[in-house]
Amino acid sequence: MSAMEIALVLDRFDPAHGGLEHWAFQLASWLDRQGHRVHVVAGECAPEMERHNFVLHAVGLKRSRMAFAADAERCARQLKLDIVHDLGSGWYFDILQPQFGSRLADERQNLVSLPLVERWRRRLSRTPRRRLREIREFEERQYGSPGGRIIAVSQMTRADLEHFHRVPPERLSVIHNGVETERFSPATDSTARESIRAQRGLGNQLVLLLAAHNFRLKGVQTLLKTMARLRNEPVHTLIVGRDETENYQRMAHDLRVEDKVTFCGFVEDIRNYYHAADIYAHPTFYDPCSLAVLEAMACGVPVITSRFNGAAELIEDGVEGIVLHDPASARELTGAIRRLWHPETRSAMRQRAREAALRQSAEKCFERILGAYDAVLRNGQGRDSVSWK
């Protein structure tokens, strides 16, 4: 394949900001190594990105999605590009790959994750309703675009795009997220595991880990209720992420499990925490295809997640991990943890989790994306096409 001019479109181009941003940096770096010229159209770019071989176009962050999408389109139209690959922020694209999944599906599950009283309060509040109208307006424009191919990061996301946005099935394909299997791999010695466990005073307890930046959506309340059920057992939960912890610390106190849960805040390198954990517990209410789950599997950590995570499609229940039916059920999560209580059970699952991650490597994922670029160019299905063939 000859060298292409490729633009990636996203809000922020900063691998330290979050999973999507780090994934975009991985993809840009891989495309650059393949000999393609990578343009990045973003609201803002981290200063250190200037040291890389990318062409950066910072259009400024806007107060609305509509304003950013319009500026991103104007910028992309001025460039001589073979492919515009949008990661969910705009409506001018050859490839749209909404890493957030469907925002309408996300909003629905956000609502489900709330206590019943809060749910009704949110439904009656003007601000959430106004936000929902803005989302609908933006995504109607985004998915109503006549040209371009849409890549869903899971079968779950594909079904949401068909259901909520009436995207024709023939416009859709699925490429699950990939994981850096060299960077995320089983620990070759026990140093990292022992260091984190000593630092956190964990001893020989069974250690659960969750890494998230939206604690409510990712099921922290379910984890705390589960710790209450396991109050008399030698088990501890580490929660890593940027979200506000005050309400959850109060909840842990009320449940009398504050000594069984540690809120670690943001950590620079999550790998040592994967190595320190016995189980990665991710009872999420919505995740298009969780990178954290894939990273844990690549590190050989048995995973518990919910059916509302697209990454669960890569897990056979009881083989590479455990898939929960209800992310709100502490009873179900407790049962899943007990299934993995014995070291022999976890040991057998560790190898199979690693093997599943190797089948879903970032390299293989990016090769599939490059194949999608080629298909768009060969079949004339890009941003300037007037109809889908």
C-alpha cells in the first residue's frame, strides 16, 4: 500500500489524558512507522506531541460539540488528505470510529447507574434534558452524514448504533480495540507485586483492582457493597483513577469497609497495579470496549466485568474471565469473586486471559483499521460520496 495522508480527529491529543487519547497516540505512532503521514486535528495537543513526526492542527476546544465538529471539518477540508479518521468528535470523515460508543446508550446506562430517587430527579431537571437534546442534535448530524464507513468497537456498540441512530447495517463493521501486549504482559518477577502490596499494606490478602475515571458508571458503588458482603474475609480493593472520592469514601465508611478499600488516585503507570492484583473487577454499566479490561488480561489477571462492556465479547465466561449479568448486583459480583477465590482457579485463568489478549493485540487491530482505509479508497465510500454502495 502506498503512503497516505491520514488525519485523526479527536478532542484532545494527549496520551496521558485517558484511554481514548492514549489509543489515538498508539495508532498515530503505528501509522507513522508504516510510512504514512499522520495529521492530527484536535481541540488541543499536548506540548510533547510536537517532538513526534505528526502534523498537528490544534483548532481549540469549544463550548459545544457542534462548534468543534464544524471547526474540525473546516480544517480537514483545507488539507489534502486520503483518509479522515474521526474517533467520535466530528461529522466529516471517511472512517468514523466512535470510541465513546453511542452517547445516547451511554446516557441511558448513566441513568440506570443512579439510585432511583436521583434517576427521577435527573429526568425532571432541565440541564440533563438540554444536554440530551444537544447530544441528539450532534449525533443526528454525525450519523446522518451520507458518506463514510462506521467502525464499531464491539458488537454491542454496533447494535446501539443501529438501534439509537438508525445506521444502516451495511455501513457498519466491527473492530474490537486492541492492547499493547508487549507493554502489558505478565510480571517476570514478583518485585512490582511485592512493592505495591507493601506500600499499601496488603500482605497476603486477595486484592481486587478497578481503574476508572467515572466511578459511578464503572460500578464503584457495587464494589463497595460487595466489600461489605466480604467484610470478614481477607480481601482488599484498590481503586485507581481521577474521579472525586468524597462520596465513595463516605459510602465506604457507612458500610464499615473503609479499611478494605483504598482510593489510589491517578497513577502514572498502571502496570504495577495490574501485577499486584489477583482479580481485575470492572462491573461497568457501560463500556464500548474497555481498554483497562484488555490490559489486565494481557497482564494475565483474571477479569470480572459486565455484559454492558464490549470487551466481554472477547471473554468466554469461566474461561478467560467472568461476565456479570447485572452490574448493580453486589450479590452476583460476590459470587464471581468467590468463584476465583482459590489460587489454582486464578492460575488456570491467567494463561487463558493472556492468550485472549494476544489474539487482540494492538498491532492486529491497527492492521484491520488500515484494511478499512484501503476498502474505503477502493470502493469510493469516503466522505465525499453521495450514497452508500
